[in-house]
Amino acid sequence: MSANWQIHRRTFLRGVGAAMALPLLDAMAPSLSSVVSAATSTPKQLPKRMAFVYVPNGVTMRDWLPATSAGGEMTLPRILQSLIPYKDDFSVLSGFAQSQGFAHGDGAGDHARASASFLTGTHPRKTSGTDIKAGISVDQLAAEHIGDQTMLPSLELSCDAGKRLGSCDSGYACAYQFNLSWRSENMPMMPEVDPKQVFERLFGDTSRGVDSQRARSRRALFQKSILDFVSDDASRLRARLGRNDGRKLDEYMTAVRDIEKRVERAEKLAPKLPAGVHAPDEYDGFEEQTRLMFDMLALAFQTDSTRLSTFIVSHEGSNRPYPFIGVNEGHHDLSHHQNNPDMIEKITKINSFHARQFAYFLDKLKSIKEGDGTLLDNCMIVYGSGIGDGNRHNHDDLPVLLAGRGGGTITPGRHIKVPPRTPLNNLYLSMLDRVGAPGVERFGDSTGRFDGIA
Amino acid sequence: MRFVVISLSALLGLSPAAVASPDMSADFQTKTLPLLKRYCYECHGDGASSGDLDMDRFKTLADIRGDKPTVAKIIRYARTQVMPPPDAEKALSLADRDALADALMVQLYDLDPKHPDPGPMVLRRLNQTEYRNTIRDLTGVSFDPALDFPQDDTGYGFDNIADVLTLPPMLLEKYLKAADKIMEEAIPPADNPKKKMTEPMRKLFVRYAGQRAASTTQPVNFDSNVARAILTDFARRGWRRPPRRDEIDRLLKLYDLARRNDETFHGSIRHAMKAVIVSPSFLFRGDVSADPARNVRPVSEYELATRLSYFLWSTMPDDELLDLASRNLLRRSLDAQVKRMVASPKAHGFVENFAGQWLQFRNLDAAHPDGKKFEIYDDRLRDSMRRETEMFFESILKDDRNPLEILTADYTFVNGRLAKFYGIPNVDPGMREFKRVSLEGTKRRGILTQASILTLTSNPTRTSPVKRGKWVLESLLGVAPPPPPPDIPALESGKQLTGSLRQRTEQHRADPNCASCHAPMDPIGFGLENFDAIGRWRDSDGPDKIDASSSFTDGSKFNGPGELVELLARTRQNDFYRALTEAAMTYALGRGVEPYDQPAIDRITAQLRKPDAKFSTLLIGVIDSAPFQMRRADNFQRTASLNGMMNSVASRSDDHRHPGETP
């Protein structure tokens, strides 16, 4: 439609008068003059944030693992060159495994299993449609504990919209490859792929300006009436249906309740848009999209809109070519390099490109002051892949980085080697403790906590 | 087009059948067992148990039903021609293969065509395409969800599969936002007096509130009965069924609330309409009508109208379909309605969404031919390629041709650009419109040689015989290669492969671990090697001369794309018809096909094999089938005859058994 909307999408903070009825999210966002930042300023109370950044198809391990001196000093390898300025802000963790990514009798489909198991620690059910099943992911487990403290319990991001058609990896539903976060065993959390949409989720459609308290409460009333109506509809229909058919309506009702809760939280928790920040413009190309997404993620953490996030830089098994860095072949095709040196070189180039974007993100987090330190100090950010070497499709010896100091609970700047096949889920348990979801006894195949990060 | 009116009494004859009829047991002994002995025992019987499979234990019908997973695997391996392997003593003929697989299906799952199980009733959320089209037809607003909504997940190769179309909270939020935008476009706010209502809204207001109210959005006064009439009509179309009284009462409450809060008449209607298009009754389709206590029953006429409409049009039923449903006349008019629907421009939805996903050309945008190597490839050429395949499929649909022509047609559709690209003479290179041209005298025949398909099955810098072979097997022949054996050795130890692309591919295949899957796949790709990675004809690939000859494991040989296409059309017809039928069923039902769908699929496939088969044979076959026409009742219970198959889908069937539930 809407030449009109396109304009709205591109403009921001234009001071127009009160529009008749603004989209839902605007009703949740308080007027910009009245917000109070939720983040407080005493260091003790600074919130801790946790994020997971996913890159696909493994990495060239020999160009990823740092050389380590006797004293534990890292010399960063090729892929991690762009991270040198942040060397003291992250550790390379090597030796971890996500063992449920392995076939265990299910045959091909390592890409689907890699991403589906990465944060869930579960073995996804092999199905191309009916009965998808993985497990709750670590970020969502944390959200159950701390999600109600921020406007958004969690934020899911990706640079890849789901596949438009065709089947995905070897008989696995595409949901396994295009989602990292799972709210329950059969409810993947679909990520946002457009930075501008993310911005609107956080701050509303700021393009239409701000209107009066009266108009705002009237709008809230109208929206509540619609939520009440549809929620009533759903329960009436639900009563007419059997168990399996009713599952869809259960999803619907869960969604309604979630939104109602958000409306309630909005008044006290809505984030304040920092001065000088505006909605992202249209992006041009993959690198810009990635960086804008990292901007949005940093902004969400900065404004304490959420404390939990997952970001799929590119989906597992992605065959995206990278012509802008001289790689015209598809990423996945290249990853089956059969030890061809040219192909390995190109994989290293792609890995380095991804790491460069991550460096951009760390730079951003580090440039934002918080308390006596920086935003990065209060973060725990895992960067990694559910596949070790793309040519082998192994799910042990995974490439994993952990950035940030977790509010002073983590000592970065090291290469931490763990015994082969140490469950990655042990690391997750330690992170859950730190982020405010303590006491989880087991996650996936965890065998205990991994406190080597302290 | 002749519609076979299904006999409801036949479909509803639900007296429980006898458990494992003696006939079936005897059939297993006299027909199936000898085939197993003849073709499988060399390695899996008489004491041999290669791959830990010992068939000596399958002596009776009860034995195979006792190990469904293994027998299901045997059926799949036979169908996909993975077994018997190329070096087996006795090659399995295609006729024997079909006889064996069909019989085992019936025996394993106790299928009884006389007492069909239509499968579970599923609620399907509208996917992005359906939402966009439905909003367009209902409100007159063109809204593109692709800009706002998260991408739908796909399953079984389609994006309209009920189970994977989930509704996370974020999406409901988007629906709420979208409803605001859409309804304010349909009925513009009064503070924007220049904007007019959309056509469907105007008509609605004319009908119930008169001309004056339809030509303005400024304050007017009407009795709430007028609002009730407008909302009832809107909800009926939006929910694809007559709204119940309590539903309308609740909509009226929304209207009243807005009125009490100083909203105009138009604005208050708009407010209630927003609720209509966020309601689960709008977002989900499925038969939720109250239910008599019967095992299976026909779906309501409204639900049938909805199924038909989304199947053939990817959008909501129009007034004619709803009207027939309201008078209970739709089942009796199916023949004429299907004909009308196929002729409608809306049938393009079927081409784009069914064919586009089945054959994958809807995804051509995702192919990224290397810009340096293929300078000629640009967005316009890509769009021309896709348009060619769309028009080609649409002509087979609308001219009601035999579906096998998808494979063999000696004609296609080109514009000037594409004609030049293909080297087809006598077409003005500047011509923008497409026209039908003969392929006589060219080396192209059918879909396999169209540039769209050849491009989307290539890598960015080169062709991929494996991808092309896999595409043909999966899409056209419905025989997805099984996954590699679980203990396949890692490739890391492998030495670097050398030589031409073909030589490298063959080296890979020489590895016995790879051969069983690559043997049926790679030759097809070799036969298409004369087409480069964007579908241009070539005689050599760099220094290597193209060798487009190859052979299949059954010994049949071919040289070049022409012979390959001819060979596939002649020997693999049954596979093609089955693949097409299964794809159409999956798309129409919004779920994967299951063993209980087998009788319907067998029947349609058999009809397609007849010499006078047409495309409508397929459409009518699907629409006529039990899974499309019927639903399990809420209190569906296993009858004796259903026992066998229910065990195979135990986890789901349990969900459908609610003996205590009253309708």
C-alpha cells in the first residue's frame, strides 16, 4: 500500500500531531518526555546481559585457535585479527562439544542439528514438518527467571529470513535452521530480520511523534478491548476443539497473554531512546545489515530493553556467497572443501569477515559507559558455531568465544582449553548462574558447571 | 472436465472392518513373500543378514506388522531404488518394485480403501501469501506482510504446512499492528477527509447504510442495527462462515465502546473490524463446526469452500463459493466450480505457490550466479526465466494438458530476451511480452531444460550435476535419496579430488559409501551438463569437452538431455505421477502425506496413468479424495480396521482420541 507507510518507515521523530490511532507498540511506549531509564547508576545494581551470536558452517580451526604462551598469553590467529584491540575483553574457549548435534542414528542433517541443539542441548526430532521438537533454549530458560524485569523478555535477531521454499537439511524442518531460540520444545522464537523493525519494537514508531496523555490512554483502552475480544474468541474456539487441534489456539492464547503482560510492564519499564539516536535507515548489503543489527542489539542492552538476546549472523548451512570480499562461491559449498587449499582460504576469509563484524559489536559495547566501566563489562556474549569444521560436520571441538566480564564475574583475555567433549551446556549453566537464573541443576548433557571462566 | 461425485455413503460406511482379513494374510504369503525372497534374500535372508537386516523373520503378516519401522524402511529403499544395490544378482524391475511396495504398504498399515481415514483435522494459520491475498480480497487494501512479518517456516517443501506455521507472541503483535494499518487504509480516519474508503468497504456501507454514508468518513448517525448488519456481513466473509450471534454481540460491544468514547460511526465500525481480522477465526482455517458422534464425516460446506479456495487460489472464498455453501449446494456443484476457479486469474496463486514450491522456481532469487562469470545474468533475465516457467505451467493447467508434458513439452514461452538467450529464431529480440514457441529443432524439451531450473540447481560459479540429479529425484520423481549411512567416514582423510567436474564427481561416487545414493542421482546431472550454470547451451566446460552420456543402474543408457528426458518420461512415469500427486496432496491438506493417505494417492496415480488423463484429473482427484472432503470427528476412535495404521502414528493418534469428550 502504501506509499504512505514507506514514508513512515523512512522518517523518524517527525513532530506530527496526535494521529488518531497509532499501532499497538506506540501505545506501550510512554511519551518520550515522561520516560525514566530503567537502568540505575550504582554499579551493584547494574543488570547483566547475555547474548549468543551464531555463525554457520564451522570455521577453519587452524586459523581460529590462538597460539598460547606458557603464561596463558594469547597470540590471535588470522581469523581473529580484527579482535586484537579487544583482546583483554574476551576469551577463546576450545574443546567444548554440543553432543546432541551428532547423528545418534538419525543420519544426515548435521546443519539442522547443529543450530537446533546449539542453545537447547537437545536432539531435535527428525521431521520435515509434523511434530517439530527440540527443547527450551538457554536464553529462554533465563527469560523465565529475569524476563519480567525488562520490557522485552528477550530479543531474537537474524540476518536471514526463513527459507522461502523447499525442504531444508536432509529431512529436517526449516525451523531448526532458522531459529536459535526456543521458548518451548515446539515453539521456536522467530527472529526479526529487519533492523528498522527491531527499532520499532524497542521504541515504537517514532516517526509519528508523540501525543497527549488523554489520547494515549484512549488508545490503550481501545487496544485492550481488542485483546479482550480475541482472547475470548480463542477460549471459546478452544473449548470446541480436541487436544491436538487445540495446540494452535494454545499458542494464540499464550501470545495474547504475553502481549497483555507487556502492556502492563510498558509503563514502568519502557526504554528511553538515548539522545541523538534515530531509527536505522534502509541498509544496503549484508555487511550493513549485520552492523545495523549489532547496533540494535547494543541499543537494546544499553537501554535495558532486554537482557537476553540471540543473533543468527547467517543461518546454519547458509550458502551465501560473499562477493564483496572476493568470495563468489556459496559458503556451504565451500565448507565441503575436501582439503582444497583455495577453498579453505576462502572459508578463512568468510570466518574473518564474520569476526570483523563481531569486533564492530564489541567496539560498540565498549564505547558505551555504564557505571564505572562499560556496557561490555556487564555482558556475557557467546560467539560461535554448532559445527567445528565444516568439512567434517563435527559437533565437538567447537569454535567458541566468550566476551565481556559478566559484571565482574568473568576474567577474559585467555585461551581456555577444556578436556575434549566437555559439554558446552556446562558453560551455559555457569552463565545462567551469573545472569540471574541460578540453581538450574542440569541442562542437556551437562555434567556440572564450568567455572573456568571466573 | 468430469467430476466424479463421491458417494458419501461409501465414504461413510463405517462399519468396523475385520482385523487383518484372511485375504490380506494370504496375499502376503502368496504374492509379497515370494518377491522378498526373490529380490532380497540374496543378502538379507536364508541366514544372510547384511547391514543387520535379516528377513527370515518376516514369515507372516503378523511378523511384518510387528516391526513397522524396518518394513517401512524396506519400502522406502525399494521405492528409491537404493535397494537392491547395483551389483545385486537380480535387478528389481520397476513393475515388480511397484507391486512389492504397494502391497507392503497395504499389508503393513492395513489400508482399507472402503473405509478411509481422512487423517487429523488441522488448524492452519494463514501464511504470508494467504494473508496478503485474503486482506486484499476482504478489505481492498494491498498490504505486504513480507515487509513486517517474520518469514514463515516451511515443511515438506511447502510454506502452508499447519504444524510448522506457529504463532509466536511476536507475530501476534505484528498482526495487531497490521490490523491498525490495514483498517485505517480501508476506512480512513475522519481527520483525513480527502481519503476515500476502499471499494469493498464502500460497497458494504452502500448496502447497509446507504450511498451518503459510503461516500464520506465524516460523522454520520445511524442506529446500531446498521452497524450490526455491516459487521455481520464483514465477519461472514472474514471468517469464511456465518458468525454466531454471540460473536456479533461481542463485536457490537467493541463498536459501542468506541462510540461512547467519541469515535465516529465509521471509526467505531473500523474498531470492531480490527478485531475481526485479528481473531483466531480469521487467522486460522479449519473445520471447527460442532460435531456429531461419528468417526469421520464430511467437512462442512463452508470448510470445503475454504479448502478449495486456498488450494486453487491461495485466498479466501469469493461470494459465489460462500453463497453455494450457505445453501448446501457446493458439493453438488464442484465440477463447475473447479472449472470456474481454474479459469479465474486468481488461479495464478496455484501456479506461483504450488508449482513454484514443488519445482522450487519461486526461489530463483536465492540463486546467485557469479557476476563475473555470467555477466549476462541480471534481474531482468532472472525474472524472464521465472516467468517462462510460470507461463509454461499455467498453460498446462489452463489448457488442461496431461501433466507429463511438464517433462516432455516441445514448446515453451519466451520474450525477446529469452529467445535470444536460448537461440530461438524468429522472435524480435526487443519483444517484451511472452509468446508460445515451438522447440522443434532445438535441444530443449520440457521443464528440465528451462533456464530457471538449470540455474537454481547450480552453484554460483559452476554447474552441479549432483544438485540437478537430486532436484529431479526429489521434485519430479519423489524419491528423495535416503540419508548417508550413520557411520559414514569423515571426509577429512580423503585425498584431494582432481580432473574435470565429471571426473571429480565420479571419483566421489567410486567410494562405495557414496555410491548407493549417487548412482541414481549423478547420471541425471551428467545428462544435463550441456547446460551451463545459468542454462545456456555449451559443448565444453573450459578445457573439458562435455560428455553428456551416462546410464542408470538398470542398464538403460542415454546420451544428452533429449534422450534423458525421453527415457525418464518413458520409464519413470509412475514415479512422476506419484510425486506430483503427493506434492499436490501435501499442498492441499497442509500436512505431510501419511500411510492412511495411500489409498487416495494410489487411486489418483492410477487415473493419471490412463491415456486420456489431464491436469484436471489430478485436481479433481485431490478434491475428490477422502482427506480433502472429510475429517475425523472429535471423538475419533480406532476401529478394528484402523488399528494397524494408528500404531504407526501412535503419538499423534492419541491426540485424537477423546472418548469422553462430547461434541
